[in-house]
Amino acid sequence: MKAYKVFNSDWTCRGFLYEVGQTYEEAVNPSLCDRGFHFCKDLKDCFSYYSFNPDNKVARIEAIGDICEGDNKCCTNKIRIIEEIAWEEVLRLVNMGKGNSGLGNTGNRNAGNWNAGDWNAGDQNAGNRNAGNWNAGDWNTGNRNTGNWNAGNRNTGNWNAGNQNTGNQNTGNRNTGNQNTGNQNTGNRNTGDWNAGDWNAGDFNTSDNNSGCFNVDEHKLLFFDQETEMTLYQWRNSRAYSLLCDVDSRPNEWIYADDMTDQEKSDHPTYETTGGYLKERDISKAYQEWWDKLTDDQKREIKKIPNFDTDKFKKITGISV
């Protein structure tokens, strides 16, 4: 299996020293987070375990022993370090756009990480030309705000519309977590009230991802309208979910002048002033185009989703598998 591995700047990983061109073997049965040489099939997944730092070494590897596979990482008892990957190539492999220096960007010319827009220097911006994170610019209308875009009072985070929030993107009151729309939540991304867990839509939950009230255990999910043993956390860390996140469903796409065809330049003469034009995309074909680009192995991964139902999958995505 060909894959990727990231190392410290001195080519060590978990105290073990590696060298390009060498093969290493351990007399163990590989076990994730326990025994064996760890690696990732997708390069961007490596940076869930290593910082996105150009001082780190990145290499193509080949797992030539027994392999233990997880959601986004694997391990083997025999590994060959094929070649080092230059950081310029790393940026091309982990980003979908152009001219990015961050990680996981789908837009262009981003210096931060996980941006869907363009020219962002911060992280996780969906718009353009943001210098902070989560669109952390100016324009506070409340009092004593140290974050940005706050409409309430005494907010220290960003995008808060309520009062006395210390997290980010809260619209309720007295939340200490992030992205809460309810009141007095200490977890993150809750829409209910008094939740200590994360991603709850109900109230008084200490666990995560629940829509009811007074729950201490994370609930299992329905897939294709049938019960499963999978939680939302497990789903979000699955390979199938990661593949589905690659569907390009953007309704519009900015086309730079250098990438325009002669016909596009004729149709959009203002490109000389704007540097390009905004192209409207037919997203009705987005899922089909995504499916056609998948490998046979990736298609099998999608069809391994619990309770996979071809008719319902087609009804939702338009894809006949």
C-alpha cells in the first residue's frame, strides 16, 4: 500500500529514527495507537497528528507488511520510506485551490487553514480577504469586545450576538463554549440550553450529539432510516464521511484571467478590470462528477455505509451505484 507519513524535523517519529530509502520491520502484530509504524492514506490526514509545519519532514511510504486500518490512519509492521516530498508539493496535495500556503483550503491564495474563500490569512473563513479566524475583522457594535463582529456586551470571542460570552460565534447568553445558540452552555456548538456536552440540540445534556434532554450517553444514529451502532463522532471520523466532504457543491466559482478561455474572455470583457469573472456552476451534477472520479476502492467504502440503500442514495444524490 502506497501512502504518506510525517516526521519530526530530524526524521524521528515516536522516538524512532527513519531514513529515506530504508525499510524497517517490527516483529509485532500492528495495532493502531499501540504497535507498528503509523501512516495515512490521505496526506491531509497526517496533519491531524502532526502540526502543519514546514520544518517537519513528509515522505511517501510503502506499507509492505501486515496492515491495520482505522478511520483516517493505518499502521503496519514493515514499512519502506520511498522519498521525501518537498513542501511545495505538500501544499498542492493537501489543498484544492491555487496558491495556498495553509492546509485543507478549497479556495485560492489562502495563508491560513480550511478556508473556502480566497485571500484569507486566518483559518476557517467562508468569505474572502479575512485576516483573522472565523472572519475576525472589525465592526463591533457592543461594548468592551476584544473579538470581532460582536453585537452584544463583554464578548472575548468572535461573532457573538449575546452577552458575556467567552467562546466564539455564540448567539445566546453566558456561554463559555464555542458556536452556541442557546443559553448557559459550557460545551460547543449547542443549540439548546444548559448543555455541558457538544453538538446538542436539546437541554441539560452532559453527553454529545443528542437532540433530547438529560442524556449522559451519546446516541446511536439512524442511517437510511434504520438503526445502527454508529455514533455521530464515529461517522464524522469515517472514511466515507471524508470522501463525501470532497463533493464540490459551490454554486459559484471565481475564474482568474490566466485560466479563462478565449470564449470566456469574449463573454466577460470586464475580466481585464476585475482580474477574472464569477462563473455560475451547475451543481445538479456535482455528486455525479464526484462519484465518477472515485476509485473502485473509494466507491466500495461509500457502499459500506451502514444500511446502505441504493434507491435512497440515488434519491438523495442522483447517483445510481
